[in-house]
Amino acid sequence: MHFSFATANNIRFGTGMLAQAVSEAAQLGRRALLVTGRNPDRAHDFGLRLEKAGIETLRFSISGEPEIEQVAAGAVLARQAQCDLVIGFGGGSALDGAKAIAALAVNPGPVETYLEVIGQGQPLQHAPLPCIAIPTTAGTGSEVTRNAVIKSTRHKVKVSLRSPRMLPTWALVDPELTLSLPRGITAATGCDALTQLLEAFVSTKANPITDALCREGLARAGPALPRAAAQGNDLAARTDMALASLFSGLALANAGLGAVHGIAGPLGGMIEGPHGALCARLLPHVIEANIKALSSNKQPRHCALARYAQAARLLTGSPRASMVDGVGWLHQLIRQLDIPGLHHWGLSVEAVPDLVARAQRASSMKTNPAPLTDNEVTEIVLKAM
Ligand code: NAD
């Protein structure tokens, strides 16, 4: 058995933890770029506290999922203002924006130099600026991953800027920050965490540390996600989801993902839909296809099959649940959370062959437990419509 495990230098988790971020930031830099999502008001008080602590604070807002041009503009701003620290405060979009800006601020050339799939994928020459990642959604785990997902409108695809050097310096997770999430965003982002846990659990690169994280994350997310969506002020459910999201990030950064993310990457570049909602619609169909492919390959002992059954028991809380029960539970959850089909976000049947071709080239496909044919991927997408 051989494996390695890397994560952020330091992880702080707990209600009220945001208060600590100011003193941590003061240790790391004196001039910060505070990167937020489309609503910078949520970080208003935090920005004031940074300034009160003597940290000059510039603000930069990412309007949606980060695009190449926004990352480039943020890096120019950080460089011109001689920032020595980047703080991401928001959902995965703000955190990925912050991580990419911290890297590009000190590395030469355009963003594409370092992008996978559509760029040159070159390694970063210099360590990024110190970066503090503070999530306000519970879904992506980006606070502990080594990639930033960036959208290219020109190529109609979302791809990663990935480097072991991009692990944030500090991950600061305060579940209280997620109390304001409305039901739809709670549902979509929570399904992203659930998908990441399930895909990392059956990934071909899973290891004993990621397994332990996935088991714990699944056991928490199963009961907590419906509760957090139904009762947004349930702090215990929010805490479990923040933990499940953190664990999903730790797991995916070290074990990789699978076909759901292989399809969701290009899909997110082709249509405008919340990443977690797209993942949710694909998830049960990918699991069904993987189970079918592994069973028809006459691999009844493939460890992914036993893992799907174990995941079903963890999610449902029933010691007798089977793989099929787990898939049924997921279908029921998606109905309960009112997550619409892919056509709702603008995917047409005509666009499916192009999507399938792009998905087959995605890096996440390589760690899916079963290789899937074009026909199998097409069937998954059509069922998720
Ligand atoms: P997001 O960051 O796009 O935020 C979704 C919405 O929630 C936005 O409108 C935002 O303003 C709002 N919001 C954020 N926090 C809020 C709060 N506390 N209260 C109310 N509203 C709030 O969504 P996301 O799902 O967190 O991130 C999605 C992005 O992350 C995608 O681009 C996805 O590809 C990427 N991602 C990255 C990784 C990684 O490892 N780097 C992993 C998974 C996903």
C-alpha cells in the first residue's frame, strides 16, 4: 500500500472561528486582497475588522463562477497594489478566485499558461501569495483543495488551475457563516459535498485516510442535508454540512473524483446552472451506470460495489441498506430538494454528443471506478435531463 496525503497548512473549524481570522491574517500580511462572491456586503464587517487590525484591505468581487478574465484582473490588482496576502471569503467561486489570484499575482504570463486541458498546464514557478480561505457555503471544500476551477467562456468549459502549491495557507471554517444560505443554495451546494464524498470513496485513487474522511462525511451529510435545507437555522445540521464539505475537499484533493465531475466540468462551461445542482442530477445515474458496468464486466468483487453498499448504509442509517437502496435514497433526496433536470438549465439534446466528447477528456474520468463508453455517458446525461 502506497499513498500520500497533503492539505492546507492549518485548518481551523468551529462556530465563531471567524473572529480568529483577523489575528491569523495579521500574522501573514499587512496588505490584503479580500476576494468575495457577487455580494461583497456579506464580508463588509469582516473587512472593517481587518482594517481595524492594521491590515490595509482592498476588495475584489467575483460576480459568478470565476472566469479567466476576472482572475487575470484580480492578479493585476494584487500585483499593482503590492498585496502580500489574499483572503477568499465566500462560496467556492470566491475561494477559487482567491486561490488563482494568489498564484497568478506572483507567476508570470497569462492564466492559460497554467490551465489544464485548454492551456499549457505548466507548473507554477513561484509559491503563491499566502492565502486564507473562508467558506460561506457548505459544498465545495475548496478551502483545502489544490485546484481552482476557472471558466473559459471562449472554450465553453470549466477547467482547473492545479498545483500542490495552491493549497491555502489557512482554511478557516465557521459553520455560522452558512446560516444565511437560502434553501436552494443549501440544497445545491450540499449535493456537491455529497457527490464529492461518494466519488472520492469509490475513486481508483482512494486511500485509507480519504476512506475514513468519506465515511465520516457521508454519515453526517445523510441526515444533515435534508435538515439544513428544511430548517436553515439548524446550527447542528449546518455544522455537520460544513464538516462534510471540508472532509469532501480533503478527500477529493487526495483521491480525485469520478464521472459526475467529469461531465459537470464541461457542462458548467456550456450552460449556466449551479455546479452542485448539476452534480446532483447526474449522481444517481452515474452510480447506476458504474454498478452496471462493474457487474457486467463480471467484477462482482470489485471494491467499488462493496463501497456503494457501505455508503448506502451510512447515508440511510439503515444497517440493511443495499446499493440499490442507496441509489433510491439519492433519487428521493433530489426530488425532496426540488433540484430540476439539466434541460431546466438550458441543456439541449443536440448538445449532448459534444458534451460527451468533452467529458471523456476530463481529468476526473480517469479515477472513475469503471471506464464508461460514449454510449454509457450519453445515457447518463439523457436520464439526468
Ligand atoms: P458559489 O460560490 O458560486 O455561490 C453560490 C451562491 O451562493 C452565490 O450567489 C453566492 O453569492 C451565494 N452565497 C455564498 N455564501 C452565501 C451565504 N452565506 N449566504 C447567502 N448566500 C451565499 O457556489 P459554490 O457551490 O460554493 O461554488 C461553486 C464553484 O466552486 C464552482 O465553480 C465549482 O466548479 C467550484 N468548485 C471548486 C472546487 C475546488 O476544489 N476548487 C470543488 C468543488 C467546486
